[in-house]
Amino acid sequence: MRIKMVFKIFPAFVFYWNACVLKQHQATARGPFIFIRPTSKDDLGLLEHELVHVKFFYKFPIINPLLTMFSEKWRIKTEIAAYTKQLSFCDDFEQGVKIFGKYLSTRYGFHLTQSQAENLLLTSSQREI
């Protein structure tokens, strides 16, 4: 286990363990707990992606779980923010947009096409610059 800090004061507890991670994913965040498959232990972009989710947990402690359960729009917003952060660690930005756009359109049950997901990532990435 590792402890990473978010907002410089709140802990995120990182476990390298296959349990709790859905088959189609390499990692998941549940509140302040991050679970990453041991095979992805060295993937800094993936860790940063999950830390974005922990930041949402701390920033919106009461409404984040409810919105995550009941609002696709909120879930898309949080995943776009997390993948945008992860994109900053990609060697090939364009390839990363295509890969993450495919993930967003196929792995989360969102009503998004790959093209829509890619456009959201590009728009979000431009705001980050």
C-alpha cells in the first residue's frame, strides 16, 4: 500500500490488488481508496487518473456518490477530467485520445459514440493548456 496526498492534506490509499477492479478496467477508485492491478503498478498516468476521482470525492463529499450513482452527465464529467489528466502522461497524444475515446464509448455504459468522447477529451485538454 502507498499513501498519496491530494490537495496536499487529504490521503489517498493506493492498493496494488486485482480484487475490486472490474474485468474491463485496470484500476478503480472508491472514495479515498484506489485499487490498481499489480500489472499496472508502474503506470503513473493511470494512478493520476484515479487520483482525479479521489479529488472529486474530497471536493464533493456528499453529492459525489449520489451523482455518480444517478447522473450519467456527472459520471462523464468525472471520467473526462480523469482521462484528460491521464492524457498528459501519454507519449502520443492523438493515439491516447483515440484509445481513451474508445474506452469512454464502450466500457462505461455511457450514451456516447467514440467520436463524441474524443471531442470531449480534446475540448477538455484544450482548457487544461
